[in-house]
Amino acid sequence: MRREAARRRRPGIRARTAAAAALAMAAVLAGGGLWLHALLRANLLENTTGRAELAARKVAAQLDNRTLPTGGRLAAPESGVDLVLVRDAAGRTVASTGDPKHAPDLGGAPLPGPGDDSRSAVLPPAHSGGERRAVVVVEAPGAHTVYAMTVLGDVDDAPRAVAVGLLAGAPPLTGFAAALAWWVTGRALRPVSAIRSELAAVTASELDRRVPDPGGVDEIAQLARSVNETLDRLERSDARQRQFTADASHELRNPLAAVRSRLEVALAMDRPDRESVAAALADTERLQAVAADLLLLARLDGGPASAPRSEPVDLALLAAEDAARRGGSRIALRLDARAPVPASGDPARLERALANLVDNALRYASAEVVVRAAAHDGWTVLEVTDDGPGIPEADRDRVFERFVRLDADRGRASGGTGLGLAIAREIARAHGGDVRALPAPAGGARLVLRIP
């Protein structure tokens, strides 16, 4: 109950696909936004620091050439640098682009280390509400130090604007991805809905219905074709089952009617004659044979549960024993087996298959039936050949269908049920083999049973 309820609460494929697309878009926007924010910020900071260093080195070059303006007033720097100032070894400001008396505190800027003539750093805001500052320190001749400072307002504003834009654009982009995934999935699953609706309409009385084939070679088209092929097999199986039921009813009805008629005649007589009782007994035995064959076919149709036993068996010995039990037949039965033919299977069922093939051959043979047992190319073969009228090529597969007789009147007169060859084929297939009808070299019929 809980598992069924959980299945019902589980969202559909469209909802799950849309949610996955939304999550994927959100992850891409988040990851891409963080990467873009960090890259833009680092690039802007690098450019700002480079311009400040260039301004500082220009002033250091003026000190080296002793062309520094008098009065300590430096020319305004270019490229957006906010302040350049020069300090002596004692830390006094000796020149500045602004008022030297109001030079900002740059004590937090690190001085160049050994082997370096410049160093940069980002200083925190000088006061509450202020902005961060990028400072480049360059050593100059005469123990002077040149400081170039740029306020990072623009550097901080640009990544912030990008972040705000991404945050503002993320919801509609995520929603668009979810809506697109919902629409695309809906169009892709539309044939599935049609297939499901058509399958729901298939009933036992409408097995001829087929699901629509959307065409193409995608998975849904392959699913539709597989479903139609399954429905084809189901319809054929149902038709065979109906035909089998009708044939079985017909085969059982005639002997039952004959038995009833003969028994009624016997009861009406003061002294029932032995001929009527014997005829009724013969019809009863025929009924028993049909019922036994039907039961065996039902077991063979039972699937894995009816799988045959697997034990060593000699097909040549089976053929010899079957021939020995048939002594006194008007048709000569000859065995052709020069050596043992080992196989693996159910001896009782293989014996029944061989007996059915021989019974069929004896029923139609004119003078002789030959049974051959041999091994060939990894197969064990039982071959039963007769010199009768043979089987027309068009009927060589049909003779293995249930209740099929090429000569119905002759089959019933000789006691056949029309199930012997069908049983033989099912037994062979249960062993991984098959039975085929082939023309005999000298005329007649040749039935070949092969198992691995």
C-alpha cells in the first residue's frame, strides 16, 4: 500500500524533466556567474594595478632625471589613477599630485622586498562608507618611494552589476529552461500517450488493434513496433488457441457420441452383444488417447516448469527398443544405426517423439519404414523414412500443426488423433531442437528429428 501510494505521488516524466532542466540551468548560471564574477574582478584589478604602476614609474623616472617639478606639485596622472606621491626615507611627503599636507595614510601599503623594485596591495577603506584602494609602491633614486593609488569604486561596481544582472536574469532563464523542457518532453511523449490509449483499448475480443507507429528510428518508434509485434504474436497465439479448442471439442465430440449411441443400443437389448460393447470400448480407448495427447501438449506448453529432464540417453538404443515392441507389423520396420548415438535429454519424452514419428510412417507406408540414428555436426539425428505417398511441399510445415490430417478420413479410420507430429515437434523444441518433413530420395516421406 505504501509503495503504491509512493508511486502515485511520484511526479511524471515531464515534471521530472522540467525540474532537471531548471536545476541544470540554475547550476550553470551559478557556476558561470561565480566564474565570470571572479574573472572580471581579477582582470579589472590587474588593469587598475598596471595603470597605477605605470604612473608611479613615470614619477620615479623624473626623480632619476632630476626633472621633478618644483614646489612638490606633480602633474595629474593619466588613465584614472587618483593619486601619486613621493616620500623620502623619513616618510615625509615631498611631492604629490594633490595637496601634500592632506596626503592620505598609506601606511598599510607594503614596501618592496629584497630583489624587487615594486609591490602592489589592496588596502581596506580609509573610513566607514569608504572604498577600497589599490596601491603600487615603487622604489625611486635617492631613497625615495613613489606611491600610486587608485580607488577601486569602478572595479567593485562592475562585478557587482554583473552579479545583480545574473541574479535578476536567473529566475526567467531557469523558468524558460523548465518550460522548454516541459514542451519538448510533451511533444516527445505524445506518441507514448497514443500508444498507451490504444493498448488500454485492446481486449480479448479486439486483438486486431495496433498502436500508432510515429515513424523514424528513435526509441519511441522502436517501442511502437515492438508493441505491435507483440500484439501480432498474441493475436496469432489466441487464434491458435481458439482453433485448438474447436478442434479438440470436435475430436472429443465424435467418440463421445459414438460411445453414447452404442451404449444406448446395448441397454435397449435384452442381451447386449459383444460387438457393441467392444466397439464402445474401442471408442473409449480413442477418447483416452486424445485426452492423454491433449494433457501432454498442455504440459509441453507449460513453459519453464515443463522443461525436460536432462540425462544421458542412447537414441540408437531407443530406436531398437521401439522396433522390438512393434513385432508382427504388416509393414517391415528396419533399423539403421551402426553405433551408439549418445544424447542428453528426457528418455521418456524422446521415446514418445520417436514412437509418434514411427506411428505416422507406419500409417502411410506401403511396404517399409526405415529408422536411422546418427550424430552429425554436433547434432543427434533420428530419421524416419517411409515409402508411402509422401507429403506435398506446401504441407510440410502444416502437418506439425495440431489436429491436422492431410487425409482426414484415412487418419480417423486408422486411429490417428492428428496430434502425434505436433507432440513430436514440441518435444524436440523443448530439447533445443526441431522436427522437419523432407522428401525421401526414393519417394515417400522423411521426418527428421534433431537435438543438440
